[in-house]
Amino acid sequence: MIPSIHKRGSETIGLIRYLYGPGTHEEHIDPHLVAAFDPLTPDPGRDLSATYEHLQRLLDQPVNALTKNRRPDKHVWHISVRASPEDPVLSDKDWAAIARRTVAATGIAADGDEQACRWAAVRHADDHIHIIATLVRDDGRRPRLHNEARRAQAEARRIEADYGLRRIAPGDGTAAKRPTSAERHKAERRGQDATSRDLLRERVHRALAGAMDESEFFDRLAAEGIRVKKRIAPSGDVLGYSVAMVGDRNKDNEPVWFSGSRLAPDLSLPRIRKRFAATTDMPEPPAVLERSAASAPVRARHFAAEATDSALASISSDDDSATAAQLIGVGEVLDALAQTSLGPTQAELREAARYFERAARSHIRAKNEEMYALRRAANQIVHSGTALGSGQDGAATALVLDVMILAVIGAARWHAARGHAQQAEAAQQAADRLRVAYQATAASPLAAMRTYGQRLPAPARGRHAGTIRAALPRLADRLEAEPGRDALTAVLDQAEGAGHDTVALLTKAAQQRELGSAESISDVLVWRLHHLGYIAPTASVPRPQRPRSSPPAAPAATTVVHQEAPRPRLR
């Protein structure tokens, strides 16, 4: 049950004509009254002798009884109450009861208040009603409507329980405003996949992902192909900004502008500036990444995996302010990955980023300095360019998605533990999309690694099997039976060739986090080893035989996994 309070108006007759009219797409069917402040209220939908003007005069009577200087400029109050698509069709009697509960909860007409505001509830579709009220009570006073939107939501949750309807996760007032029905119809007429409000919010988030300062943010907004208007003070300082879709105009042929705060609470310029101020002196990425011969997209994704892995500790800690900041950073990394991926992976990542945008907001004040590593990672991903879906690019993308799934699941659990139902649900939906993106991205590099492992000579495979049993004696049998075992063997072979102590490296990978809940322990260890081998010290001289039990140290770094299958060795 979704109640939506619309903008207040000044013409009662105009809203009545819309509610009883055919609708913009002939979607209004059999408009009629289901309830009103007075059982004798005329119904233009069912009573042939009643007119729109009769209903308007009855509702406006307390307003017109006031002198003109005492009448409110915006005296028309309007709320729609909509059932979820999977809910059963309710009867007129049910909707009448829901209407009375809604006006009582919001303060329009409390039960037993004979001097309350006048109202009427019109049903013109199976799944919702509209309630119109005039904001002058019969005693000439104004109603007390403080927090009526929040009270309407709370009553909707109780209605869902009483009628056995779908339970909508309760909000906390930090969600972005939903598009209006007029905005949705306009998007359909223009052939847009979403409303201008939603498209603009997504593009502003993309422009913000990893931006270092205001200048870069506004440049990237312009590069998104949207109109940008800055609000400038007499001093020349920028006070705020608004954005508009090209070609989206109002009835006066003017662009339809949305300020950042109208798109989402965290997109106002003051909130954005806090991110910039907290991350002005971002440290450079580890030097090992700069020295690597890997491509820029690969280096950026490995750095993002490292930053996300570090953020996991905060997300699972008791420092709520640090976690709130990390979730904002995770959202920026998701936006950056969505911008720089290709094909089906990009579509899934955009969906994941769209869901997680809700999970990144709550009333908990973020300790913004905690997000600097993730914002740096997002910046590097954006500036490194598009990553191909194959080869090392694909493996690096799969690596960061593997860690990102854990972070998003951690966010869902963190929100759920604090009663943030909408955010927890949004994070879970983001995790579902990330899993799909991961599976699409990881399939090719994992297949290449399995081929590599299968083509290794028997002595090498036996040596790596011994490594697995030495490092993970309790999991060795399960690993032996997994399809991903060959890919794990391939990574161990590459690590050994790079001079790593494979027993120590595999032990370290297994100890990072629990493995029991993994669908494929082999795949999890592949990406952990891949990441550890990329950033860990290696020996100066690669050794063909199994190294000693303690890992030697040296300054250089190497990428563990290459996608090409090795040539068969001569026996």
C-alpha cells in the first residue's frame, strides 16, 4: 500500500474534473465516490443529477466562508493510495475504510471530529483511490498536518497487516522522491525508458562517482549530455545547481529543471561538497599498481578490490558512522564500474547501482574521511577507460565483483540489524544483480583457467594437489570434487612460477574470511589468490620447484593469472 501526497493546489474544480475524467491515456474506468466527509455527498460518477460544480461547492464551502484575505492560496490537498500489483482487488467498502483511516491518520479528519476538513475519495481504477480535501475546517481553522506523509506511511503499514496485503518495507524519509504519474505518462509519450527525474538522478550519480572536485563534477555532468544551470551568488560563488533533460520542456516551452536536492537528499551541492572536502588529499594508489605492466583498467580494478576488501572490516564493525561512509564509497565504485563495462555486464551493473543508491542513504551521519580509498578507486576506474570483457580485463572485473558482492551483502545485514528495511531490501536486490554480472563476467576467465589447469602435466597437478592438502586439510576432499578445482590448480601453478610460497599464499587466502557458505570454494579461492598474488611480494628469481614453507620477499609484483593456456611441456 503506497500513499503519495501530491502538490497542493488552488483549484478544487480542476482536480475533480481530472479524477472523474477519462485520464490522460483513457485509463480512468468508472470513476465514482467510495467515501466522503458526509454520506450525502453528491457523486457525479453515479448520480446523473450531480455535477462537478456541486461537489466543488460543497468541498469549498468552509474556504469561501472566509474573507478573501484569510483564504489560503493553496487550499486543495490531494493524496493517492495505491495497492501493490500482487495485491487482490479490494471492494469499494474496503477502499472506503482505507480512505477514512488515511484522512484520520494525516490530520485531515480525525475520528469523531465534526468540525474537520471536508474530503472525498474517488476510485477510478481497481488498484487505487484519490482523496481530495480542502484545507479549511468547518470551524474556519487550518488543520494540523505536521509530518502527514510519514503518518500516512505508518498507517499504510497497519492497513497492509489488517488486510493481508503485501508488506512494504517502512521508510525513514531518506528515499528519493518518486516520480509523479504525470512524469511517468510524459516519459511514455517521449519514449524514455524512465522518467526524467530518474534518468537525471542516475546521471548525476555517475558524474559524482570518484569526482575529485566541483570543477570535475560539473564537467562530467555536461559530458553526460544534460543541461546544467548553476545558481550564482553576487559574489560569484556557486550556491547550487539544477539539471534538465535535453528536449524535456513544460507547457511554456521552458526546460524542466530539477535541483540536486529534488533528485535525492544526498545530491544537494552542500552534501556533495562534504564528500569533496573529506577526500581532498586522497593518497595515491599503492606504487605496486603503478609499476605493474597491466593495463590501466586492470590496475584500477585491482585497486578497487583492495579498497573494497578493506571496507568490509568497517561494514562489519560497530562504527556506524564509518560504515555509512563506506557504503557511499561502495555506491560510487558501483557507478564507476557501470560506466566502464560492456554488454550485459554493464546492464546488470547499472541495475545494481540503481538499487544500491537507496542502500547508501540513511539518517546515520557519515564519517566522510572513511570513504577516501573507495572514492579514489572510483576515480581511477572512471579515468582508466572501458574494460574489455575478456582476458585480464575480464578477470580483473570478476575479481572486484566477487569482493563487491560481499560488501553489498554486508550492507544488507548492517541495515537489517538497524531496522532500515528499505535500505536492506535495496542492498539485497543490488547483490542479486551483482551475482548475475559476476557470473557473466567470470565465466570466460574461469573457463580459461580450467583449461590451463587441465593441460598441466601430471607431476605439476600432483604437486599442487599436495599444496591444497597441506594448506587446507579439512577442505581438500570437497575441493577435489568441485568443478572449479582445475582453475584453482592453474592459479597455484602461476603463483609458483612467480616465486610465491603457494602453501603460505593459499593459507592466507583461506583465512581472509569464512569459506563454508561459498557455493564454490574453488572459485572464491581463485579470486583471493589472484588478488593476493597481484599485490604480494614475490621472489626475485622464479623457482621451478615447490618453494620453502615461508614466503620470500622482494620488491616486484606480478599478476598471478594469465588467460592463455600453456603449451604442453616436453616429457
